[in-house]
Amino acid sequence: MLHSFLSRSSLPASRHLLNPSRHLSSQSTRLESLREKLKTEDSTLSSVEVLQTFASGSAPRRKARKSSRALPKPDWLRVRPAESENFNKLRTTVRKSGLATVCEEARCPNIGECWGGGDDGTATATIMIMGDTCTRGCSFCSVKTSRRPPPVDTDEPKKVAEAVKEWGLDYVVLTSVDRDDMPDQGSGHFRAVVQAIKRESPEMLVEALTPDFQGNVDFIDKVATSGLDVYAHNVETVERLQRRMRDHRANYWQSLGVLERVKEVNSNIVTKTSLMLGVGETDEDLTQTLKDLRSANVDVVTFGQYLQPSKRHMPVKAYVTPEKFQEWQEVAEGMGFKYVASGPLVRSSYKAGEFFLKALVKEQNQKVAS
């Protein structure tokens, strides 16, 4: 077969007959040249293509590689620069307290608006407790990871309580890294921070965005009964895309189970979750997810655009238009969610303390008091 292939070489017959030694020398030179080229290039040539090159004296065309360029960001994803008096003041307090914020660690695009106070001048920050290093590695998240992060700061509950009081907030959001390395996965520490805030500032409304605690109901209960006002846990994406986006220890039904358990142990608490769009989901995927969330009695849902934090992370599949986000807000509201926030730059804790959500929490608290 090889002999047959070489006999059909494109070289003219006269060259074969008149100067065979020169022809063989030319072939040897081309072969040596090709070998050197293969050593120095990232070649994808097959064995057949190598033979074609040797026989014909011309390099074959390589298959075009798929472009790895990221999708260009649309105009509606432009954000406010992170520079204002409020921004600098809040950043100074964070540094002085030695606290970590998810705003910085997760490279949130809203840090300028939230820390700067936005249009109403009220600064908001989401404090990340239990350190800045996570035991999990989700493909969408830029937070550092390690199997054995440093020990938690036992003085952190006191530091957080003092910091939020100094900021003069009336609504604070806590979140954390996953701490699968700890015996109770950090649930006891979460509870201690919430209770320290409530002791220092009894009127403060506290929201906690928690890990899944691997579905352990005892750990979920510790946080749900800590005096918390809003219990948030993110399912992140639709069921079909869970394995693509989240660490293997997380899963869709486990996350739904967390939210459902919270309502079972504390029916008066507000439950909340968040979904990232633009990762390959379909309308059918999202509709089913909303149905599942309502079945778990979730009160609040937010929709936001996934943004790739670095080239090492999962790429954006599509940029969803503001009009489409508005459609999903209307769909979710029509399904009975008590509060919905939906927009390209919305994040799970974005504008968490805005008027409507605060009013919802206070309404729940009044029911308990009566």
C-alpha cells in the first residue's frame, strides 16, 4: 500500500528517470527538514499527512483550530469604577479588621457600586468568614482552594460584630468558603458569628449565604436556628450543568435539600437562592429549576450573568440580554416567589438590604412576635 501511494507521487516522470540520485537526495533533505519542523512545532500531522509531505514536497494544510478567544462583553456589563469616599472608608475598615469579603475574593463586578453606596449612598459589603481559602474547586469561582486551609480565627465573631456596627449598617450579609476539613464543616463558627452580631446590634438584620454542609441536617440546623433572618444557599445552575460547574461534592438535589430543611426547622426564616445565566442553560432547564425551588418552599430567587473571572475558569457560553433577565423576573414572580432580583450584574448578595427585601424580613419577624 505504501509502495502504491509513493508511486503516485506528483513529481514529473522525467525527474525520476534523468537524475534518480538527485531525486533521492532531495527527498532526504525534505525528510530531515520535516523531522526538524516536527521537533520544534506543536504539530497535529497524522502519519498519512507526513507521507504526503515527504512524497509531494509540500506541507499539508493544518486543520483550523477552534478559537479560544473569549466572547466580547456587551455594553450593558459596564460597571461603575471603584472609587469614592464610601468605598475607601469601607475598604480601610475591612483591612483594619483583618476581614475577608466575597466582594474582593470573588472579584464581584459590583464592588464599586456596593462599597461606594450606589445612588442612595448606603454602603453594603458581604463578609466572608472562616478565611479566604476554600476546600472545594468549582470551575466558575476565583476563590483560592486548598485541602487544608489555615485554622479559623476564633476571634472572628467579635471582629465581625464590631466591624458591622462601625459601618452603621442595618442589614449585613455573611458568606463563607467551604470548610470540609472541619469536624462540623464550620457550622458552629457560622452560628457564633450570627449570634455575636445580634448581641452587639439586636436590630441588625442578618443574611447568611452558607455552604451545603454536605447535606448534614445537624449542621444546617445550627445555622438555621442561630437567630438568622435570611438563610441563603445557592444552587448556582440548572441540574444538567451541575457537574460542569460545581465541585464533585456539591449537587443539585443536595442544595435543594438544604433549603428545604431550613424551612422545616424554622418556618419563619426567609430562604433564598441564586442562579447564574449564560453557562449553557435552556429555557426548559430554568423553568424546571424554578418549579423545583418552589417545591422546596424557597422564598427569594436572584438571576445574574456569569462572568469568567480568569482564563483558567469556565468560559461564558452567552451574554444574556437585560430584556431576557426581565422576562425571567416576571416568570419567577408569576410562580409565587416573594421577591425576585434579575439582571446581568445581579449577584446573590447584590442590594440584599434594599427596601423590599428588608420589608419582607420584618414582616416575617412580626408574624413571629404576634
